Amino acid sequence: MLVLHMILWLNAFISYHTETVMSTTQFSSESRGQYKAKAYAAASAKSPLAPTTIPRRDPGEHDVQIEILFCGICHSDLHQVRNEWSGIPTVYPCVPGHEIVGRVTKVGSAVTKFKPGDLAAVGCLVDSDGNCHECQAGLEQFCPHMTLTYNSPDVHLGGVTYGGYSDSIVVKEHFVLGVPSNLNIAGVAPLLCAGITTYSPMRHWGVTKGKKVGVVGLGGLGHMAVKFAHALGSHVVVFTTSPNKKEDALRLGADDVVISRNTDQMSKHVDSFDFILDAVSAEHDINAYIQLLRRDGNITLVGAPDKPHDVSALSLLFKRRSLSGSLIGGIAETQEMLDFCGKHNITADVEVIPIQKVNEAYERLSSADVKYRFSIDMASLKSQ
Ligand SMILES: [Zn+2]
Ligand SMILES: [Zn+2]
């Protein structure tokens, strides 16, 4: 996840610095009012998150204003807040959060899909140019001019965008998602990053009924992958280094659990998988999983270890196996994922916390002490 988000940021950063002059001219005529929203922000890499107020733009004709009810805590939030991406500075104050769910409070005159009172969600993106090849293909996550939900240049108010650790947000309608009404919304929040990050590659690589699917790593991403693969009708095998995760993996929908350090257990699955999702960000031997793929099988990375993987070309050549990566998903596919979750009653397993416990949650996230995602109850921000 880490490097993927670095690339997202770099893209936004480069576009900003190459187009500052144009943007200033282009958007000055659009300048409009703003209001103050409550938020939690980090003032520096070493500061804990603390209460503050931030500016939000008054909704324009294409905008939707959302009262935020829950916001998930993604690993990227922690890395960005602590400025852990070398050479890519975090702009402070930093308000993280890109797993946002809430209720619409106001819409612009040109908005057609939402009305006040609707449930709505926002993920990792809040804007893109809308006319490049990627946007035309509905793949806004690859747009060279996309705007990330936080720490991306804000063309409306200047400075950078502020994320979901806040009581409200204003987002262009195209980037606002509808939320099925039957789901527990605290558990919906993480679907906006952890959910789409795992759903998108499964759809791309044709995970369906009867396929054999592996999930490497059972954390925030992995636990969503297991739920999706199971709901899509596949035979799901979880690979983990921790034997004590077996019971939970089976509860989440796995058909089998393999302790990845056990070579006997691993060898039983050689040449058998159609698809493997690798969600591990720690260093590990990817060749051990490539050899488990059948002919034309694919392994997709959604975790990004700091050190490059050492990959055996021969194990790819024989059996025409492929290795690829994937990054969140486009807006249309994110909506498809939420609708799929509504139909199959899928949400993330969350531990709900008040915003006042966010710094403690970061410490626990650092040591992987959460099953499987923190979701912040933003009602707690009202009393702040
Ligand atoms: Zn994320
Ligand atoms: Zn674009």
C-alpha cells in the first residue's frame, strides 16, 4: 500500500507543480465562500493528532456536502501523518482519512444523484481531469491529474485537501458514492479503500464461481479479500504465518488455511490456483506463491514491501503465469463494489472508536493490533 500511495501522491504533486499557474487563473473566477469544519489534524510529523478547525468550500453547483458519520483508519493515514515517505513531504496541518461515510446535508443546483438525507461515501479520490484516456475508461485512479482526498493540492481553496477526520466534507458529485441502506455504516467506511483495493483486482482477473483463489496475509486488506472471494463463489485459501489466525480466516469465509512457513502444506497446492491476491507489505518470498499458480494463473500485488521483490522469470515462463499490481478502483467500479456489498451483506470487521482515541489507535495499528480496521465514530467530534 505504501508505495502505491506514494505514486498517487507523486502524480498529484507533479501535476500541481507543473500546472500551478494555469490552475490559479482557471479557478480564480470560481472562487467562492467557505465555512469552518471541525477536524483532527497533525501539526507536524512528531505531533499527535489534535482538534482544530479547517476551511471547507461552500458547495458549488456540482458539489455534495456530507456530514461525516464514520471514517476508517487506513495504514496510509499513519504513514502520511508521520511523513514517512522519504522525499515526499506531508503538508501540515494534515487531516487524513479516505474511508468516509456520512449523510448528505446540501447539494448544488446541478446535482442529480443525491439529495439531503441520503447516505453517501467518499474514498481516496475527490477529483480528476475527466477527459484523459483513463478517466474516459472510468479508471480515475490512474488519471495523471487526479486529486487525492487528503494532502493533494486543493484547486478551490489553495493549500492541500483535507480528509475525513472531520465533521463534514464537500466533494464533486462524480466522486460521491451511494451507500446501500441495509449495511452497518461503521463497517462500510473501510470498503472505500480496503474494500475496493481488493475487489477491483478480483473483478479484473475474473474471480468467479468455481475458481481457486489465494489470499496472502489476513489484515485490513486480506480480510476483505476473503469476504469478496467467498461471496463471488470461489474456493478460498488463506496463507498466513500465524496459526492462531486459522479460526478467524474460516469464520470470514475461507475454505482452507495454509501456514506459509510449512513447506509440506505449501507443496500440496502447487499448480492449482487461478488467482492469488498478495496483500503483504512486509518482505516475503513471492516465488513461493507464483509456483502455486496453474497455467495462466495470476498473482496480483496490493501490498508494497520497501525492498523490490526477487522474481524468478522461469516460474512465470512455464505455465504462462503473470504477476501484476492493482490500485484502488475507478468510481463506477467502487459503486459496483458497494452495491455488491449491499446484496451480499458484506462490511469490514471494525473496532469503532471515538476520535479522541485516534492516537492510541495509530499505536495499535503500528503493531497490527486491530481486527481488522478502526472506524472512527465522528459523533465524538461534536463534543470536542
Ligand atoms: Zn487507504
Ligand atoms: Zn483523467
